[in-house]
Amino acid sequence: MSNRAVFLGSDDNGKRTQVYDSGFYEQMDGILEFMAEPVNHKNIESFESELRDVEIAFSTWGVPRFTEEEIKRYLPKLRVLFYGAGSVQTFARPFMACGVTVVSAWAANAVPVAEYTAAQIVLANKGFFQSAAMCKSDHLTSRMLADQYPGNYGAKVGILGAGMIGSMVIERLQAYRISVEVFDPYLSEERAAKLGVVKSELVDLFANCHTISNHLANLPATLGILNKEHFDRMMPYATFINTGRGAQVVEPDLIRALREVPTRTALLDVTYPEPVRRDSELLQLDNVILTPHIAGSMSREVARMGLYMADECKRYLNGEALKFNVTYDMLETMA
């Protein structure tokens, strides 16, 4: 007999059908029986009796922010919530307080971010971004500009945060014989040695590295953590990459450092606010590359997260240890 399951979210959330596509349903066929409609604040009362025996829930971006009281009333037997997306910071605690195991597809979402970031680092070390912009108008000068960048063999790259994404980026850079420095207060010396990196203080990392990539966890303590003290120490041909959180950057300080040394480059997939303010100088500086928050899972990539959750659900039903369940300790450091 199939187990009853429910989707938590709105019926018109297009992301749900992208994350949980036909491949997901093939994996769950004969294992789960889903309620006909996704459940959210608007319709939960009408499904109250049907939800009483539901033990398994799935969701993705747009998960309803239920309170502990609502969870206890409407989902009294819920034991596990599989979240086919990344960060669970905005909704997980009430579920966990009610004894619900929250499982996140953050590992699946980390893959495209790491791929995207590693590719940008490789191009940044070659001087691609500024030399490409100049090449059509002045081929010779653009080549001379590119020669000021280190290339990849022996280049120094700074990684801010050695969590899931940062670690994946480090692994992908190993083939390039790049020297990696890491700022992460939670990184032990033992794990640093295993990753093949050198621990560094934040200021030193900005001063020493040709390319710096931000993957710090999104926490109150990291708000505005990257500021004038750091950006002013960037090398003349250094590149700062942000695929993490825009609010961790003091934007005026970054702008000032880029304006004062135009050969520095910033590659920003995230800003704060997002999209960037129309009066922001980020839109005027030639040494700033803006992308529309595309580092994470997009298009076909989001289906990977649904399959990760299908595998976790099978482990749960088989009584096996879960790989991606979230703990309170993890909430202190994860994005």
C-alpha cells in the first residue's frame, strides 16, 4: 500500500513542476500516493481531515511559512518534509520544533553554483572579462591587458566559506594547480588539510589572492562583512566574484575600490537589493559584470533537486540514514 504524501505550496507555482518532474514521479510510482492538490494557507482548512494521517510532505521555493500551532493542528502526524531547493532558513524551525525532519536539496543546488563559480574563476585568472570587452576596439591593448593577469597555473584564489558550495568549488579547481586560501571560522585544520587549502584571515586573503569568491553563509553575523577594509586591499588586477549573498557586501566600499583601481573586476550574480538600484554606480562601471542570479539551479538543472529528494524519501521509507537532513547546528552556519 502506498504512503500518503502532500505538496506544500501554491498550485500555480511553476517551479514545483520543474523540480518534481516526470522523472521524480517515476521514482515515486507505487511508493507514494499524493494528495490531488498542493496545500497552502488558502486551502489548508478544507483539507484538514485529509491531512490528519499524512506523514510525508514535499515542497520547493514558495513553501508556506506555517507556525508551530498550524503544523500541530493541520499536520499532526507529519514526520518528514523534503524540500527540493536550497536554504531552509526561512521556514524550517517551526517544523523542526514539532519533531518534523527537514531534508534539503542544498547539495543538488550547490552543484550548478560550484560549476558556474569555477568557470568564472578560470576565466577571471586569464583576464577574460576586461580583455574581452576591449578586444573589438583595440586588439593589441586588450592582449597586453590580459597578460597582466596570472593565468591559472600557480594562481592564488581565495574562497570565502568552505561549506558545501565552497568545497565543491575547491574540488573543481584542483585540476588547474591553483593555490587556494580559505576564510572560514568553522574550518578545522584537519579538514583544511584534506581539502588541500590554507586557512587565512579575511583581510590577508583579499590582499594575497588574484581572485576572491564569496560563499559565506547568510547569517546576521555576515551582514556587511565585506567592506572597505577588504576591497581596498585587492591587487590591481584582482577579481571579486559574488554568487553568495548581496547583503554581505557594503556596496559603496566595493564601488569605491573598483573606481579607484579600474583594472580590478567585480563579477556579481547577486546584489542587495536585487535587482540592483537603477541609480547604482554598479551599472555605470565598465569593470563590473552583472548577471541575473543565474548561478544556482535553473531550467533543467532544478530537476536534479527533485531526484535528490526522491532518493532521500526512499532512504526514509527503508529506515536508512538520511544524507541531507538539516540539524539545528547546521542552521547556524548554512546559507
